Amino acid sequence: AINDEAQTFQIFAAQADQVKDAYHAVVAMLQRPVISFCVDPKELIAMRVLKARKKDFSNQTGCWLHFKWPARIVSIYGVDGAAASNYVCNVLTELQNCAANGGTGADGQRLVN
């Protein structure tokens, strides 16, 4: 069971070995990214926007971002890859709309100072 507010989870099993196996499975999941992608050199603004929204990203998805700036790689760690993917896709869509609107978002604010 996962508790989003407390950001905890509980594993229930009939035997201690099942709990141990489930624990090791969760640890293994958190050691490698659920999503990793490379950003086009022309679109480095996407990395800047994601970095600026890092805390909101973690609060909304329960995942966290890791940036490798020289290689332009963004890796996402956590359990809910679907939520992370949706968040990133929404940011990228917002950036595309922003570019089409002369540098401002739908609310009239600049995305990155």
C-alpha cells in the first residue's frame, strides 16, 4: 500500500521471505531510472524549466529528477513512471506553446527568467 501524503509504502505478506523479496524489488526499482531521455541541443530550455520545477515535479509525481548537463540527459527515478512521463510531456507541450506565443505561457508569464 502506498501513502502519497506521507510518501511511504507498506508491504504486506504472509511470510518474512516475501517481505524481504518485495523490499529488494523496490530498492532495485529505485536504483535505476524509470525514464531517461536526451535533450536536443536546441531545446536546452527544457532542462532549465524542469530544473526550475524540480520541487513541484517531485511533489506531483513522487519521483525525482537527475540532470547530466554536459550529455543533456535527464533521468527520472521513482516508482510512478507514468505520472513522471505525463508531467514531462505537459512541460514539453507548454514549452512548444510558449515558443509559438513569443516566449510566454498560456497565463502570460515567462516560463524561465
